[in-house]
Amino acid sequence: MADDREILRELWEGRIPVRFSLPLEEVDSGEEPESIYLMLPRLSYFPLVTDKVNKHFSKYVNQEEATEMWLAYSEQPLKWHYPIGVLYDLYGDKDSTPWNITVHFQDFPEDEILHCPSKEAVESQFMSMVKEADSLKHRAQIINNMQKRDHKQLWTALLHDRYDQFWSVNKRLMESTGDDMFKYIPFRIYQIDIPNIQKIFKPCNTEGEEQKLGDLLHECVPHLWEEDTFTKRVVTHGIEMTLNTPIHRGGKRSQIEIVSTTLPREIRHRI
């Protein structure tokens, strides 16, 4: 358990170097603003960590034409309700740092991303995810037995990047009881230009054997296999995963967030 907690702390402390800049066509002040550089938590969400970015760049745009701030990478609008680390694993260039993100105040892409009216919208999204995961793991028994202050502590710890405060509550949601595994494994598979995938998946097969990541991918995305070879890169928290990774290990987090991206043919995974 101690080893698990150290791993969880390392995941929590994962950071991504990001450079924010405003496109010249949106600059209205006649003076090009300096870029902003930040180290952002992989587990957080952009609306929680970009107040400084909004305040800095909003001074340089035409206020009459300005809309809600939104972010893009290489002209790809970034979904605010995806964790920052998931977005980076989907779109970021690992061979080039920092991650260059463009800040926009015009032409909000209504058909591609949701509006984020406030941090309360992020809180609602986050808590819905936590409740959904516990429903799959513990039939919602743990989350329903928590007090309102426990829910608020989870949120404020995420908001203010406080691992110990977060863990003191979150550990109750992450652990199986006794010798019992979770009822189901909560997960999401993210792919570019495709809605994320969620399905019911048990930690053990009908023979009682613990299922592996490869088993989950076989069941959930069979079209991405060529015989016994998986044709995509599989990443979680920036770490490329092997297909024989026990899927129950991912239950130590609220849910397993799997990013599937293009993998060169010569190094495709086999089982």
C-alpha cells in the first residue's frame, strides 16, 4: 500500500510545461503581448489553472468582439472537461517542449467544445465522474456514505493542488474491501476525433483470472487489432502501457484514462 501511495503521489505531481500565446489577428492594442509560461498539473483542468492567462491576454483584445476564452493546439480546440494530461497525450508533441497553446477570445467553436461558464461547471463535471466511478466499483456505497464536507474536500484539494488533503478522502474510493475486487473497472478510452469509449468491464474473467489491459482493448476496441497485434499506442498519465498490465491496478485511481494514438507499424504491440 505504501508503494502504491508513492506512485500516486508521483502521478499527482506530474507537470506539463506550457507556453500560452495570443494570435496576432486577435491583438487589438497595437502591442503584441508576451507569452506566458506555466508548469501545469496533468490531473487538473485548464479552467482551474488559467486565470492568470485570461487576465493577461484579455487586456490586448477588442472587448466588444471578445467571447469566452478558449484554447487550441495546432488549430485543434481543446476540451476543457478533459484533464490536461489527457489532452497532452492526445495532441501534444512529446519531442518539442513547451507545449505551445494558442489563446482565443474570438470565434468560439460552438460545434467542437462546450462553454465553461465558471469553475463550478468544472466541479460538477469532476464530481459526476467520481460518483460514476464509485457506482461501478462499489455500487455507489462509498460516495453515498460520505458527508458533504468530504465531497467538498475532494474538490478543493484538486482546485488548490493539495495531494494529502485529496488522498485522505480519495483513498476510501480507491480501495476494494477485504478480498473482494471492484464490481466493475471504470475507464475511458480517448482517441482523436472519436467520442471516448466507456463500457462495463469486470476485473476478472469467467474463469476467475485477473484481466489485463489487452483483454479490455480486445473487448472494447476490437477494430484496432490486426490478428494478435494492437495497432495503436496506449498511454495513461504520459506512460506507455504494456498490454499485460493487470487492469485492476488502474482501480487505484478514480478511473483509468487510456489514450490511444497512432503507433508506428514496426513497434506495434503483440500479445
